[in-house]
Amino acid sequence: MLRQILRGAGTDAIKYFPVRLVPALTSLVTVPLFTRLIEPADYGNFYLITSATALTATFATAWITGSVVRFYWPHRKEGKLDRYVATTVWSAIASLLTAAALVGLGILVLADRLPDGLAALAPIACASLAFNYTINVLLQVLRASNRSTQYAVLAVASSILATALSVYFVAGPRLGAFGILAGVALGNMLLLPFGLKAVRAEGSLSPRDFDRSVLGEFTSYGFPLVPAAISTWLLVMADRYIIGIFRTTAEVGLYSTAYGLGDKIMNLIILPLTIAIAPVMVQTFEQQGQAMAQKVQTQFTRYFAMATFPLLFGMAAAGKDFMTVFTGEAYRAAYPILAIVAASVLMNGLTQIAGNGLALHKKSTIMMRNALTAALFNIATNVLLVPRFGYIAAAYTTFASYLLFLTLTWLRSRPYMSWDIPWLELARIAAASGLMYATLRVVFSFVEISALWFLAEVALGLLVYVLGLLLFRAVREDERAFVGELVGAIARKLRLRS
């Protein structure tokens, strides 16, 4: 049973992988282009306004997206999916439209006090908020129902279309940061009908099926998640504003560019895993009980480490080379941010695993307190250190805050479900990753980096890591067999298509 559950989760994670691969690959196109066509100050304004709209969206939808995954299987078991879907969709639409209207009103009132760059971006940012986060809510319904293929198709299409339009608006009419937001808004608007059609397969979209009792379940469980989500926003975004207040918007642009690259590269692996495991944990808990859910969590921790440790060590070894190849010269000084951000994102992924006990037992208030404590710590340390040490201090305080968040979540979740960490196996994975790091630092320390040399660096790192896993006995026989089956299945599909 455990093997079957993990295989299902692994298959879903593979399907979710393109959801993160496509944004990561498009970043390799957009970042070199945007960092050459957009000035750091304009890019800084872009990150500030998108951070503000992300906070607004958190107020509007965090309580919905948090509830969607938790309540899908109970409603399916009770035959209430029509009411579940209709309530989700119409609550999201009403909440986002209200949020966009309030933001627009606030902009009109404060227009004279806002910097010109921010004020010019605000209207298109509101449109981007409404369409982008409506798509996000629809994706959560597909995720909750384990429809990983449909999730991946819609998410990838949204990323590709929004990126293509953004590149056009930036490179063609030279609209700068405004063009990025215009591409995101238009791309998601065009895909909205397809997203609604995909969700319609799960249940009704009719307003008549909106159910106040379902809404009550969502608000009871989800509202404590709003402060938690806001706290997470503060962990991720507040440092931009502190840098902007105490330093310059140019430093915001430098920091945010490096932060965004580190975040996207790390989440290329982390998000497919965490997206796949959350509904699997709920389904296992509801159908097989807590003991089986604990076993799934333990094995998933090991797979998580096997996928993420080498990425972290690789970024620490090759971060400077990566920034040299893929960013404009004005942005390259921020390369130390990459590895620190990667470690922070890894801590956040582990926090998602550690918090399974709280989520499964619906202890959303404790989740909120943990996130809020970490966020307040992040703000306090940023205010203390950024004015003196600049944006590099923001990276270190982010890591410290995520480490605190992980520790609190682990400790507070233990009374509800123990997290059995496979320490010995994690040490073997870390040893293989360390071998890769040492090899890259030695081999490429005397090379003048170029795009081709960087690709060689990536290939060598992957090879050494795989050999390290075998050397330190970090891979089991059944896992080798699973990988062999997976490769064979892919090869057969490719032969049939050809």
C-alpha cells in the first residue's frame, strides 16, 4: 500500500514538473532580455508593485486556496462536489473583484503620494491580479482532485502565453516593467475560459449551487490561514520594501532579480513535490489513517532531500557563473544571493512537510502563529541590519527566518503527527551533494565561464551526484527499478509517436 501511494505521488510530481520547468526555462530567456532592456530602478518598481498585489491577493484568496485541497475528498465522499466547486469559484471571483476595486480606489486616493513609477504600474497590476489569481484558484481545484495532467497543461499554458506576451511588450513597444504586467494580465485573461471548462468536469459552475454551509467550512478552516499567508508574504516580500525605504530602488532591483532566479530554480524541484504530496497526504489520512500517512511523510522526506540537496549545493558552487551567463552586467554583483535564497526555499519546503500534522488535524491557528512569529522576526532583523549592510543582509535574515519557521512548525506539529526523519539516509544524500560541490569548485575554478562552459558545469555536476548516490548507497534497489520502469515507459511512448 505504501509503495503504491508513493508511486502515485511520484507520478503526479513528474506531471507537475513541467509546471515549474517552463517558468524556469522562460526565465533563462526573459532575465537576460529584461535585465538588458529594463533599468534596475524600473525593475525595482515592478517588484514593489507585484509584491503589493500579491499581498492583496493573499487577503482575497488564501482562505479559499487553503480550504480547497483540505475539503475536496470529504465533499467527494459525501457527494457534494457540485456545491464545493460552485462555492469555490464564485467565492474567488467575488473576493478578487472586491480586492481589485479596493486597490483601484486606494490608488486614486493616494495617487499624488505615490512615486511616478509605481503609480504608472498600478492599474495594469490590478488587472494582472484579478486574472492571474482566478486562474490560480482553478488550478487548486484541479490539484485537490489529483488531476495533475490538466493542472500541468493549464499552468504551463498560462506561463508560456504570459511570458510570450510580456516579451513582446518589453522588446517590441519597449514598455518596460509595464509590459511584463500587461503580458501576464492578457495571457491569463485569454486562458480563463479553458480553466473554467476544466474545473466544470469536477462539479457545477452555476451560482445556484453556491452553498453557504460549504462557505462556512471554508471560512472556519481558511480564515486563520489568511494571517499565515500574509506572514509568508512578509517573509518573502517585506525585505524589498525595507531595502527600498532604507537604501534605493536600484538595490531592490538587484536583490529581487537574484532572489527570483534562486527561488525559481529551487522551486523547479520543490513545488512539483509539495504540490503532489499535499492532496496525497489528505487522501491517505482520510482513507488509510494516520499511521500510513506518517510512513508516506517519512519516505517523502527522503525523496525531497534526494531531489533538492544537489540543487542547493550546485547553486552554491556555480551561482556566480550562472549570474555571469544569464544576467546583464549591472545585475551580476548580486550573485551571492542565489545560494542563500536557495537554502531559504529548501527550508520552506521542509516546513511544508513538517506541518502535515497540523494541516491534517485542521490546526490552522497554530500554523498562523508559527508563520507570524517568523515574519515578525524577519521584519525586525531586516530593519536592524539592512540600513547598515544593504541587500545582502536581507538574504541572510530570510534564511534565518525560514529556519525559525521550520523549527516552530516541527515542534508544534509533533503532538498531532510525528515526523520520523531518516537522518542516516539524508546524510548519505548530503555526502553525494558535497562531493559534487567539491568537484565543481576544483574543476571550474580556473575556467573563464561562458554559456558552453556553464552547460558543461551542469552536466558534470549531475554526473558526479549520481555517482555519489551510488557510492554512498543512497539509492535502494526498488527505487532503481522504478526509475528503470519510468525511463522504459517514456522510451516506449517516444517510439510510438515516432
